[in-house]
Amino acid sequence: MGRILATGPLAPPAPEILGPHGELVVAPDDRESTLLGLAAEAVALVVRGSVPITARLIAAAPSLRVIARSGVGYESIDVGAASARGIPVVITPDAGAQAVAEGAIALMLSLTKRLGALDAAVREGRYAERDRLEVGDLDGATLGVVGLGRIGRKVSALGRAFGMRVLAHDPVASPDDGVEMTDLDTLFSRAGLVSLHAPLTDATHGLVDERLLALMGPDAVLVNLARGGLIASLDDLLTALNSGRLAGVGLDVFEPEPPDVSHPLFADPRVLLSPHVLGMSHQAKRRIFRAMSEGIVAALRGERPEAVANPEIYV
């Protein structure tokens, strides 16, 4: 049996599924120099987070038969280098979708209901501020979903369940029932709440910039649970907050990760933050690690995994 190398800890049931198929080794850190020293005997590589998996690292693993990512995004993996050797890149696109969608709604609810400000008012003895702090509604609001993939569709469905009108922008997705497809400018100008769920590509990097944010109506809310790179600049978010275009921002993702918390945005009470974990609920984590592990085992057996980022290697 070869080595199954992981760039970070493996959650259950991964060790139980993978254990019979190789020596499980969790790297002490995710620096490339460390991984290069462990890669020579690896038959499988498990990628946690956004660790760069470069062509150099792939070349340093001559026995490598599969790369697997515990999640959906794979922009940190040199898929081309993997494909050139016929190595499948396993992903888990469905396993955490519901958890991410629920996380988006949770951020929107918290920001719209101003739970942070209300909590602080009670704790700090400012109870009388209940008459000044206005609480918003999801019912009757307009939700704009950027990216109508698996997660975006679930967010749209949850939004409609809360009584929201739903607009969506996606250049390739087909329309969904109850969702009005539109262009980005219209979405940002009409939606009181915007939720980002687009993949990070060359075309979408820096997609949400000062110009788009300036189109938003007063007291809008923006949440991002996709990739930090979709937002052009934290400065743009802070400007939109201070101008009144945004009433609240919810971020579960950043560029880079971890972020530089010395930026003034991170001290703003109108910003709600999470360390890229909202897609890793208890149930979602088990589903993600099970799907990933089963994909690895399939590849090691010479079978096609259920979901891969490079299906062309099987043509």
C-alpha cells in the first residue's frame, strides 16, 4: 500500500474509509517544502482548504493516482498538470451545498435583523435604543443571487420560502422556477440583499467592485460565501458601508485566508465574519469527507469517481 497524504486533518469517516487503502499521513504543515518531502510515496493527495497544489508538487509524486479536495473549489490545484498524467481531481460538489445555503440565509437574517447591534445594546445597558434600532424584513425583500449553481439554487429556494422575490445572474445556468434572470447591473440596483455564489475564475475575479456596489440602494446587505476573490477590494466594501449603500456585510471567505484583520473593515460592527466554516456543518462535514474518501477509493481501484474536476481524462 502507498501513502495517502493529507495537507490537513481528516474528519470522520475519512480515516475509517481510507485506512485499509494506504498509510494515512497528515502533513505537519501545508508549506510546499513540507509536502514535497512527503510526496514521493504518495498514491493519493487530500487537499484541505486552499493549499496550492503545484505542477512541481505533482511531479514530485511519481506514484500519485488521485488528488481529492474536501469541498467544491479547486482553483488552488494545477488541474492541467494532474490531467496531463491522467490523475483525477476528486471534488464534492453536492455534499456541503445545503449547509452553505443555510449559512447565507443565516448571515442575511442576522444582518437584516441587526442582531449584533441589538445584542450589544442589551449587554451594554442601552436598552432604550430598542426604539432607535430599526429591524428589517426578509419577507417582501428582493434577493439577488450571483451564481445559480447548486448552492445558488438552494439559496434561491430558501429565499422564496422567506417570501423574498429572487433575481439571479449566471451567464451559463438555465432559469429556475420563481427566479428572474437578469444582468449584474440590474441585480445590484434592484436587490436589497445580494448573495455571492459564483465560482472564482479569471472572469469573476474582482467581479464586485466599487462601480457595482454604488448601484445598490440604501441599506442593502451583501454576503459572500463563495470565494474572497470575487470582491475587488475590502476598501470598496468599507466605502459602500460608510456611504450608506450597504447596511451590512457578511463574509465567510477572504482573499487571502486568513485575512489581514488590521484592515478597518474588520473593526466595523456592521460586518459579520466567519472563518470559512459555514459549509462545514456537522452533517455536511461527514457527507463531504465520506464523498471525498469514496472518490479516492474508487480512483485507487481504477474506477471513475462520482465527481471530478477533470472529466476529460476519462474520454
